[in-house]
Amino acid sequence: MWLSERSVGWIYDAANIGLVAALAVGVVATALIVWTGNIKEEYQKRAVASLNNEAAQARLETERIKKQVAWREVSPDQLSIIRDKLHNTLIEVTISWPSGDSEASAFARSLGQALLDSGAKVSAFSPMGFLGQEPHGLSISGSEESELKSLTSALTAAGFGPVSIDVNDRKPDGTKYFTHLEVGYRTPPALDLRR
């Protein structure tokens, strides 16, 4: 044998002490891992909650911007309001929109269909070129004040206001001007891009 009894005893005792010390360090390390893990988890929960809140705010902002830049359309509820307001009202309307504006063209078609569905007659429907100030929103012109008021009332009640009105005199021969609905450009949204 190459180790003495005394050396073997000393190594055996040292190994036992080392094992007990290592077990004690393991217990302390395990306790520290559990304790700090719980604290770390709490910080992560707070971070996740904060990120979820930011994501919810971003979704709300996205929806707000989508509404601002979405194309105008006539919803079923708005169509119902227009029908109710113009029921038994005889109106002949011409409709125009800025040439080259796809959004205004689609909206003019929707409004034209809503007016047809309500019993109005749409006698002309076409794009127009504009010189000078660009038209925005809706405007109505014509010589029959009662028609102008009825159409304005229906469009405003359906949520398409404000609608500008221009009452014209009759033609020199005494005939009336058609009631004209001008669908202007969509008013650009006021976006906050400072972020």
C-alpha cells in the first residue's frame, strides 16, 4: 500500500468535511436561486405588463390613425338614415368629384347609390376638373332651397356634415338649376408624427 493509515484517515476526514461544506453551499445556493428567481420573476412580470400596456396603446393609436385615413363610405346605418330623411322627397341630383381622386370617386358612388335607394333621381354622375381652390368635404348647390335643405339634413343626420350650401338663383329663363352634390377631397387627417 502506498498511503499510510494516518494519511488515509486525514483524506477521508477532509473529503467528508468537503462534502458537508459542498452540501451546505448547495443548500445556500439553492435558497439564493429560489429567492432571487422569485424577485427576478416579479421584475419580468412588471416588464411584461408594461410592454402589454404599450402594445395596447399602440393598437389604439393604430386604430385611430386607420379611422383618420380610411376611405369614406356609407354604412348600412347611414344608408337607413338617408332613406328615412329623404323618404317621399322628390329630388333630382347631379353628383361630381375631383377628377383623379379614387377615394372621392368611390365615396361619390356610395352616396349616389344611397340617394337612388332613397328614391332620388341621379341625373348626372361624373368627375370634374377644378381650377383654384380644391374642394374638400361635401357641398350642395342649386336653386331649389327645399331640396337643398332636405339633402343637407339627410347627409348631416347620417354623419357626413358639415355640408356647405350654395343657393343659386334660377336660370334667366326661370327654370331651376339641378341640385348638385359635390364630393370634394377627403380632408387630410392631423397626424402627430413627433414620436
